[in-house]
Amino acid sequence: MNALVREAEGTAVAAADPTALDTLLSQVRERRAEFTRLRQLPADIVQRFKQVGVYRALVPQAFGGDERSPRQFCELIERIAQADGSSGWVASFGVSVTYLAGLPAETFASIYAESPDVVFAAGIFPPQPAPRVEGGFRVDGRWSFASGSTGADLIAVGIVPAAEGEKPGLPRLAVLPSSSVQIERTWEVTGMVGTGSHDVIVRDQVVPEAWTFVRGAKSARTEAIFRYPTLSLATQVLSVCGLGIARGAIEELRTMAAGKPSVTAAPRLADRPQTQIEIARAEAQLRAARAFFYDAIDEAWEYLRHHEALTPELVNMLRLSSTHATRTSAEVTRAVQLQSGMAGIYEACPISQQVRDAQVLTQHAFMGDITYQNAGAMLFGLPPLPGYL
């Protein structure tokens, strides 16, 4: 199946090269309306993500990757999301190497044999029954929320092998080449429109067991990134999009505020005491949430330098800081829009889109209110609900 993985064109730019990334982000800002109109990122933008190292960032050096830390990857996604939330969201699936490491070693190696720049997408829910047949599992069904699927090389879908009776709460994923998957354009939403999170359909495909894995299962890889909790990292790379979106909104307001006076002859935004108060409050809230978010990552990553696995308490902080970052980012973005006046409701105003994008993040199951319940239970020394850690 590795022959069906498209090799990246061109040489990936080193992650330390700021010029290539700055150029790409300028183009992303200019084309945000195009992404919304298409309801996906165009192929040339995904290709540019490959070239600046998004998809190889976490791939082991043994496979030609950059082997970056979780913090470095999140900082990259945060910058992209500041330019455009949907772009940050799609780029965040560069984290997929940590999912795919749950595959058998030979399968994993075959995926990255030709290039570390493999684009992966997944439609996990609802997991579909997949009976065992000769050669593997027979996969048939429809799955929702397959973000970035239109530009993916490989697409995974959630299955429940009937013979094993696996619980839907911990689905097995079947990995297929994108050519074997039909994408149905169902992504009609108010925010994160450019993520192309359409439905995917697979019809009567036999997937070898060696191309399936249980999400969150322990990997045989020895690099530290594969000992970092998979579901926590999957949450962080999404929630950090909120931090980037909120930062983008603050910077948009600063640019607007320094402009000409209002059409009503009111003072410039920058000269209004209330706007001054609110932007200062927004700055403080965002910086505080961001500090908690990255502090939790740094503490966990340092711990893994000396231990095989994180303590439940450290994992709890990874989850709690992610939800807090998401909720705070949405609050900050909306507060910024309130200060922008009528200008902030026009579709042409980036703040309008940033508000919608930030609100979508708060709806994601990874960042739901249940996180607070689980985190609070653990702070009282009680067990969280299954699946939280």
C-alpha cells in the first residue's frame, strides 16, 4: 500500500527557516475568503504545508522527519491559525504520525519509506461494524468530520470488528489510500469552513489487519513523542488553534483601532477608554491561558525525559489547560469583536470569521464541559470517567 502514498514534491523547508513560513502565511491571509468559498484548503496550500515541514515535524529522524517536540509543533500550528483558523486546523493533522505509530512496525515503516511528508485524515465516528473476512476486515459505511480529507494521502475510518466485540468508545481505525475513499461534500457550517470536514464513504473494501490500529494504543516506537499521551496531544493541536485565532483577532483590532475616525464622527477606536481597557483585558486573558497551556506541555515533556510514562496528574493538566485555552480564546475573540463595532460584523472583516472559527472549537468533544468535570474529580483525588486519560 505504500506505493499509493504520494511522494511530496520538492524539498521540505527546515522548520527553522522563518522566511518560507512568513511568505506562506501572508498568502494564507490573502486567500482566506477563497478557502471559505471552496469549503476546503486548495491543493497548493497543502503542498506548501509539506514544503515548510508541517507534516514531517513530528516524524522520527529515522524516516527523514524533523522529530520536533510537542511545544514546537503547537507553536507552528498556533502561527498558522493566527493567519487563518481553518488552515491551522488542517495543518494540525501533522500530528497524525503519533496515531499511525499504533500500526504494526512494518506497516508504519512502509508509510514513510518514500517521504516523511504524508498527509493523513480520519473520519472516526460513528464507528461502523467491520466483520472479519479472508484478508482482513470488510469495511463499509459513512463517517463524519473528516477534516482535511480532500488533500489527504491516507484516510482512516473507525471500525468495530464484529468478531472482537470492541467497544465503540475505543474504536479501531482502518487505514486506506485516499483513492479508495469517496468524499461527500457535507460540510455546511458557520465556522472553520475551510477545513473541508466532509463525510467520507467506504464501500465494501477489505482492509488487511496490518493496516488497522486501536486509537490511543501504546506504540512500539521508542522516541519520546510516542510516549506522550496520544489523545492529549490530539486535543492540544486543535486547542492551540484557538490561541492563534484569538491572537489574530487582537492584532486585527489593533490595526483597525489605529485607523481613521468612525463614520459617526466618534473618536478612533484607539482613543476610546473602553477599547483601551478591553484590549488590555483580552491581552492578559490570552497570555495567561497560553502560559498555562505551554507550561503543562513543558512539564510533561521534561518528565518524559526521565520516565517511561506521564503521571495521571500531568495528563490531567494537559487536558485541563487545553480546554481552558479553547474557552478563553473564544471569549477573547468575541470581546475583541464587541470593540470593533459594526465593522466587525462584515464578512470581509477577519474578526467576523475569527469569532465563528473560535466558537466552533468550543463545540469539539475534546474540549467539552466534561473535561472540567473529569479534571475536578481528579483534583479531589477521585477517578475520572473512562477515556479521559
